[in-house]
Amino acid sequence: MSTDTWTPLDLGNITGIRISGENGKLMIFSVYYDCTHNRTGDILWKYIEENGEEIYSNSGHVMWAGNFNQHHPMWDREEDSRLFTRSAIDEATMLIEFAGEWDMEQVLKKGIPTLEHSTMKVWTRPDNIWLTAHSRTMLMNVTPGMTSACQ
């Protein structure tokens, strides 16, 4: 890929790449939310609010993917209800509402676990993928790799 077709982005716990070509542009944000605070969300919101017209103009394709360290019935399995604390739901709701403002859809199907807790050996779903709604037809299949890590 020619270096004049892409631009890197580094916002701390968010990295990204903007790829431009004859078929349009694609912006991919790789996101990591620290489970002790929401500063990553604040950085993402601010960057998109300030650059949204450029990012989303001309039917640009946008993907947010990564470890959001959030739990919600919209993506977790029902049997993981122990994770649905009031604060967890409130934080995830902020992400859901922000995604809605920018016409982003969750494309990783509900209930697909992505992380095995290192001590409890229970699989959960802190990872997610969001994609602009008009880009969904371009997506063939989302099948994450399973990982084990400490939480």
C-alpha cells in the first residue's frame, strides 16, 4: 500500500488509520478502554466531534473496534447478568448513544465471547466492533479470535 493512501492516528489508548482510495475512504479506530476510567471514551468523543464532518463526509466508512471493557445485555450473553451493574449499564449506554449519534451499528453478534478471565476461567465479551450503518453491506462475516488474559 502506497504511503500516500493512508494516514496514521495516535490518541493514546486509541490508534487509527485513515485509508483513501478510488472507492472512498475508510477510518479504523482501534480502541482500548481502561476499566478504571472513561478517559478513552472522552478522547474518542472529542476527536470525532471535532473531526466528524471530515471523517464521515462523502459516505466515508468508519469502524470502531477493540476492548471497550464494557458490559451490556445488547452484546453480552444473558447468563452473564452478574456483569450488568448499574455503573456498567450507564457507561455502556453512553457508548450506545454516541454510536447512534454517528449512525454506527454493532456488527459483532450478541453473545460471542472474546476473553477468558484468567482466574475464573469464564468467557466474557469486553471487545466489540461498531461500523457505519451504510458500510454493513460490505461486511461479510465477523469471527473474533478467542484470547485469554488477566482481568
